[in-house]
Amino acid sequence: MWGMEVIRRIKGELLEKTEQYCVVMASGIGYKIFITPSCYNYLPDTGENVHLYTFMAVKEDAITLYGFLESEQLAVFELVLNVSGIGPKIALAVVGEIAPTQFYLSVLNNEISQLTRVPGIGKKSAQRVVLELKEKVKDITSQDLLNEESSVLTSNDQADSGQFTEPSNYVELKTALSSLGYTSKEIEKAVQSLQGSVNETMEMEDLLRLALQRLNKQ
């Protein structure tokens, strides 16, 4: 048993950040949390607040926290931990190398070459990932498709009623957020929170940074 359902989220001041870990001060305690390099790229500046989804790995000689910017990445991390012979370090590498949606597709389509891109995963390990997770991924993606259809219907209803009109650069923003693993519900909420704060001339990098800041505050 790798994890304990004790610390699942941490929100507080970002004291320190590197490509391997960050330190977050919450309720007077500084938590050292291991992260991926891609997570590091989207962390706010030190001194600002950050919100991370966390997994606490417990061994006889150590307790270690792993952190993620959103719940989909945490879900993939925990899923990969179910594979025999794979521990938290390799599971973290999977999340850092492959976006959640792409990971699911790789498992469903037996894309061994995609999985072996991850440091620490060879051909045999990749085959084991596909074999042991395919049925679980099928269940997950089936539910996601239902959620996606519901989200599309809601968006269409809003457009028909004139409630919400998106600038054209929001399409690219949604694609970028989706590639980072955010759910449709989270993306729609972030996009709507940006109304009145951006315009079509804003650079995508600035727009993405602003959206991630809003998501971290949710």
C-alpha cells in the first residue's frame, strides 16, 4: 500500500520551488512536495498562493508528498501506481511526460512507444501498464465522454441564450488547458472567470498564465 488518504490538497504560500520539488507553507507548516518539471513551469512566483492536489506515499522509513496542479494528473498518478513493479517516482515521471488524455489513448491503443518515452519505463513495463490498466481506462474514458457531452450541451445552451460569447483566442486556450489535463468543467469555469479581463490581442502565453492563476485559486 503506497498511499494514505490523509493529505489530499494543500493550499498556501509558495516558499520555494525547483524542478524537482516545491515548499508550501500551510497553517504554519512547510510541506516539501515533489513535482514534475512541467508543474514547476506553471507554478506562481514565490510568495504567492498555490493550490496543489497531493498524494502521500508512506514507507517504513519515509513519508513523501507528491503534488499536481489538477485532479486529472493525480488520477493518472494513482492509476499508474496500481501497476505491479511501478512506484511513485516512475508514476510521477509518467505524469510529467504524458498528458492525462494522451496517456489514456496510449493505453487504449496499445501505443507502447509512447509509454517508453517515460524515463524508467522499458518495453516490458509499458506492456504491463497496458495489460493491467486497459479495462480501468475504458471505464474512466467512458464516464469522461458522458461528462464532455453534458458540458457541450450546457455551452450550446448558453450561446443560444446570449449568456456567454468567447473571444477567438479562447479556443487555443481551451486546447492548451486540455493538454495539461484539466477537465471540461474546470476549463469552462476558468474561461468564464476571465470575462472582462482579457481581449483578443493578448498573447497566448499571458492568457494561459492568467487562466492557471484562476484555476489555482479555485
